[in-house]
Amino acid sequence: MQRISFGDPAYVYVRNRFSNTLAETVTCSQDGGFITSWGYRLGTTENIEDAAARLAFLLAAMPTPRA
């Protein structure tokens, strides 16, 4: 995670630590959805783990396996 804002809308800017070009800004919409800067809905606040896994896939990073 590179930047975070709790403003309106709240967002995070994340990037693959091995690549400066694999990066994404994800905002949290008013309905609790996580939306990428190009409009892809990653998931909702009801299931953060799956949304994070989708973001990891988009950034070509392997998510940590669940125990």
C-alpha cells in the first residue's frame, strides 16, 4: 500500500512491490463496494478477503493462502 485516504470517497493506492507499472487506486463506494480506478468492482466490505484476493490477482501477486 502506497497511499491511503479516509476522505470522501475513501481510497487506497496499491502497487506490486516488484513493479512500478502494476498499480491500482481502489475506492470504497457509498454502498460499501470496492471499485478500481477503471470501474471494476472487486467486492464489498462484507467480504474483504475475497476483494483483496481479486486485487492481488489483478496486480499479479499471489494472495496469502488461508489457514
